[in-house]
Amino acid sequence: MKKSLLAAVVLASASFAAPAAWAQTDISSPPQALDLIDGSAFFGDSFDAGNSGNTFADQFSFSVTGTVGQNLDAIVASVSRTADAGLDITGIWLFDGDDTLLSEGTSMESGAVDVWTVAGGNLSAGDYYLRVNGTVVSDDGASFGGAMMLMPVPEPGAYGMMLGGLGILGFLARHRKAKRDQA
């Protein structure tokens, strides 16, 4: 008798917990290719009402071309009236085409406004993607948007010229000061 009572309690507990676990659905969009214009692009996604508790992991792919390495800077954000409306961004990551994690994002703000940034340095020619994860926290429609920019990595010669220019400016400033002190 005790075994059947215990089995009934376990079965009842499992049936109450199961609907909560089943309620969460992955509503990720298919991977999207970014259209880079002069090394920059906008990206994002929108979700219909009625998705409270559902999660997403959207991918935005792009390619780096040329022989000069590229630095990447990206930002993603969502805005809602309160922290319990819209969606909650839980992360942004940079991966290469072989699914190797290159950089993990940083949360700049969380709550009614979610802001995340990610950076990647000296990316060589090849395929890459950004992944944005999150959870829809209400039954209202929700969306997020982002922007990314690629900039060439300065060549070592550029740093040398910059340091040389600063040295000349320092010399001229010192020379003017000495001339003024003599007068």
C-alpha cells in the first residue's frame, strides 16, 4: 500500500511539473546572412504576441574578405516599458565558420532596456556569425535590434608614423617653450 501511494505522489508531482517544462519553445529564426555595406550592417528579429517564456538563439552570418585583418564591434539592444514586458537578451557571441567561440559579449544594461556589446580582434578572411540569445518575458510582441562594424586593423607602420608625428609635435612644443623662456 505504501509503495502505491509513493508512486502516485511521484506521478502526480511529475505531471504538475511537466507542463511548465513543455511550455518553453525555441522560437529562433533561421540563420540570416548580413548584407555588409562598407563594413557595417544592421540585424535583429521580432516575435509575435503570445510567446511568453519562449527562448531564441538567432544567428547572423557575415564574411570577412581581403588580406588585412578586421576588428569587429557589435551592439544589440531591446527596449520595453518595464522589465517584465518584451524580451530579455541573455547574451551575444562571435563565432567563426567552424563554430569556434571567438568572443563573448558583455551586458551593459539589463531590465526594461537590455544592451549587450561584443568585440572581436584581427579577424582574417573567412566566415563568421553573431549569435543572440534571449527569452520573451511577456505575451506582448517583442523585438531586438543591433548593429555591427568591421574596421581594418592598423598596420604596424601606421603606429610608427603616429608615434613619429607625436615625437615631432613634442619637439616643436619644447622648442617653442625654450624660445619663450629666453625672451
